[in-house]
Amino acid sequence: MKKVLLLLLVVLLPVLTNAQNVMTPERLWELGRVSPVGLSMDKSKVVFGVTTYDITADAKATQYYAIPLKGGVSQVIDDPVALVGNKNRSNDGKYDLSHRAVKVQNVKGVDYYPSLDKSNAYVYDDLMYRHWDTWADGSYNHLFMRDRDTGEEIDLMENKLFHCPTMPFGGDEDYIWDPRSHQVLYVTKSKVGTAYATSTNTDIYVYDLKSQTTTNKTKGMMGYDNSPAFSPKGVLAWLSMKRDGYESDKNDIIVEYRGVRYNLTEHWDGTVSSFLWGEKGKYIYFVAPVGGTMQLFAVDFPGVARRMPVVRQLTQGQFDVVNIVGQSGQTLVVGRRDMNHATELYTVNLKTAAFLQLTHVNDTKYKEIALSKVEKRMVTTTDNKQMVTWVIYPPDFDPSKKYPTLLYCQGGPQGALSQFYSYRWNFQLMAAKGYIVVAPNRRGMPGHGVAWNEQISTDYGGQNMQDYLSAIDDVAKEPYVDQDRLGAVGASYGGYSVFYLAGIHEGRFKSFIAHDGIFNWRSMYGTTEEMFFVNWDLGGAYWEKDNAIAQRSFGEFNPINRVENWDTPIMIVQGGKDYRVPIGQGLEAFQAAQLRGIKSRLLYLPNENHWVLSAQNAMVWQQEFFRWLSETL
């Protein structure tokens, strides 16, 4: 009997040990990151990539796979394009589209003075002299069409000072062929200098192969117009925002049919993230935030019928539908994630809305990790509204104990706080370290109606700050929350939130962490690059003395004006190549904290932009994040 028990213990010990594992920074970066490529041309397989990181080498690699649509074993493939087809090749096979940087403007010292070839000077006469993490060098992304028979190339942008793909994040989704291969459609912002920096007005241009002329398809539509796509029947759809200068405006689906335009989502109280035409052209499927999640929707295309399109929500649950990969009959392929799991690919049955997991890249790793409980909590705000708040608990949560608790402040400021899975701001990892995480869907977030989403503009230090405090105060009433060990953390607008809360929290918090946050609106206005953002959200410039909205933003809502109230330890993280929230913001805040005698730390990442992309830098970030919390909380 003793031998049997001993044998059972030997067998069960690895299982018991594995079940007690929790997420760590190392395990987080061991996960494979799944990215869909598309359905195979015969729609029998799903093609996807898996990116893995080598922390020691500070490098990454991507391997591509194909898996049967009905599920099964994935097969390694070398050429994903051979399976899914080349979207950049004309349907008649005659031409290929591609893009590359073209030098079209003198900017460098050597451009003006060729004999001074050791100079590294730049000369600018206008904005936009830098963008995201790159200084302008006179090169622009241009779209080229190559004749596959002759090899001849045509620059479709005629050496203009425009970008396609759009900067800083556009890719080859910014250009497509029409179904007959007679035209090329592409997205660009046809503005230069200061006009470029102050506008969000991208347009869809059409290059006609026969006439060799270019026309503006969306002329007079003043906001973002992008993501053009044709239905199987040749009907064009795209995403559109109405207002110039407002980057987080309601995103609608526009279709053009027989010369008439229809806004399919105009009367729906939400904003579209991405879409896909249905196989028969009768429906458009799209992804949108709702109630602190991202879900799958459908809207019908009435054609010439004069009736209002019907929007239907197809899925619901505590997860995010990340994107729509493709359709085969009654099956959609989508990406799906939640706060305990990185993105995997799933099929969705359009009749039943049932999900079936297709890829299992990280299943083995997650089986060895104890998961966190994620709870949706409704919090009453100071203006008597109901606010979705996610509460994430440690894997071994015991309600009889007390836990340090973190208020998570989301960036954007109008980014969705959904069931996302970040490789830096990872709630599963924070909870595994023994912290309860409180993540409120404060004012400014999509998924709760357009009015809720828009309220934050010009009210940065107003209602949404009270929303933060309402959330942490509500959860802190629970007996398992240690009210003497509350912290607040966040990046970008979340970093601004931390700086601002540090001046108004009235002793609630014992520790702060702000990453690439806005500390001084005046210097931010003078050094950031996309001016439309600050103009819209602040209501104007700091020198507009008669502009009460702007003066409130630069005065009452400026964190630097509340530094005299700072009395709490704070860690500040700053990327050296962050030109959206430039380096001076973090340095000013750190210097202020140090001169006031407040325990503070600066984590400076000289080669990182607004994000942290290097694997080793990310590991340092994680280690410093938790080292700071262990010291101060």
C-alpha cells in the first residue's frame, strides 16, 4: 500500500507543481503570437503566422502554418502567399503593386551642400519634421505598379509629398485593385507640412489604368477615409469618420452603389473597428467595442432598397473578437482573446454563433499556468451612471486575505479597455504577482455609446478622473482590498492620468507608475507631432487667451500645475524615440519629483518609441515595474 501511495505521489507531483505555476515575465514572452494571413484560395485551410521571441538574442522569428478549416493538425509552410493568393497582383495577372520609400524632398544638409558629406544636419521649413519615432529625411512611401511582362514601373503618386501606405502604421491594406483590374484604389493624406500635422483628412484615390489619371474618390469627406474593399459583386465599401481633426470620431461603414453612397452604420450607436464583406455581398461583418469587450456584428446591405440597414450583434461573452480573417459558407474565421489568453484563431458558426477553437499554439503553456478570475463589476459614477469595471484577481485568491490593489489607467484616451491581452500591461501577470487589478471603462472609451466615448474631449481632468476614483473607491470597500496598499499605473493618456491623480488623490494611493505620460501641456503642445490630437482634445493652443476651453486645459487640467500636491512615490518610464509624447515630459516629471524630495525612479529606454518593442527592454520594463511596486506598495 505504501508503495502504491508513493507511486501515485511521484506521478501526481509534476501535475500538482504545474497547476501551481503562475504567469511570469519569462513565460509571457515564451508565448507564440498568432497572426492570421487569410483563407487559402480554395477556402479549405486557414493560413497564419506564429512569432516567437528569443530574449537572449533580443530577436524574433515568424513561422507560417496552414490548418484545415474544420480543424486538425497544422502544417508548416514556406510561402503563405502561394496559398492565400497575392492581393497585390491584378486579377488579370498583368501587374503587381508594391510600395517603397522615394526621396522627393531636400532635407539633409548634404542634400543642399553635397560637398559636406560628413554633415548630419537637417533643415526644415515646415511641420511635420518628425513622426512617431522617425525624423523626416525627405523620403515618402510611394505606390508603384509594375508590368510583369516588361518590368516597367510607374510611380502612381507622381513624386508628390504624400505617403501610401499612410504613416506611421499603414501597410499594403492601404491599396487594392478593383475587381476588373482597371483601377487601383489607394489611401493617402494629400496634405503637406503644417496642414498635414493638423488634419486627419485621409482620402481614397483612384488611379485609372486606361486614362492614366488619378481622382479623389472621397473628396469632401473630411475625416479619416480608409480600408477600401470590394464585395464579390463589385460594390465598394470603406471606413469613414466625418470630422477633420478628430482621430477618435465615430467610424462608420460607407458603401457606394450605382453612384449613390450609403452610411450603413449611421444610426447605430457605436464605432466600427474593422470589417469584411460577406461572400454573397448581402452582409458586411464587422468588429466593434461593446460593454468592455470586442464583438462580432453584421449589417445588411439593402442595395437600392430605401430602408434603414439593420445592425445585429452576433456574438457575446467575456472575450474580444480581434479581427475577421475570412468566410467560407456559414463559417467565419476570427481572432479571439481574453485577459487570461493571448490571441488564437477560432471559427464562428453564423447560424448558431458558436465558437470552435482552431489553433492551439499556446494551450500547453496555459495548462501549466493558474489562471486569474476576471470579474465584470458595475460601478456607480459621481454623475449616477453605471460604469463597466474589470476586476482581475490573483490566481490563488482568498477573500479572507487582504491584497495590494492597482488602479489601471487606460491610454488613448479613447482606446477600448476590453478583454485585451498585452505583452507589457498584462493583467494576468500583475495578478499572478499578488495584485488585484481594477480597470474601469471610464469616460472616453468606446463601446458604451458615442456620447460616453466623446465626453472626454476637452475635459481631460474632469469627469473621467472622478470615474477613476469612483472605481477604486468602490472596489476598495471590499474586505480583501488592503486600503493602505493602493497604487495607480498607466501609459500614454494613462500616464497623464497618473500624473494628474498624483495631484488630486488625497492620500488614496501609496505608489504611482507613469509610462510615456503627458506632464506639461505647454511643452507637449510645443513638441508633439500630430497637432490635430492636441488641438481637438485641448480645444486650442495655449496662447489663445480668450479661449476658455483651451485655458482650462492648459491650466486646471495641466498636471504640472498640481505638482505642489505631490507627496507619493512615483516611477516614470520614458522612451527616447517617443515623438508622440516626447522625452521632455518624462524628464520634467522626474526632475520635479526629485527636487521635491519624493522617492522616484526614472526608467529611460533610449531606443524605444511610445511602446517597448525590444524583448530585452521589455524584460527590464517588467522587472523594474514589479521591483518598484515591491519597494513602495
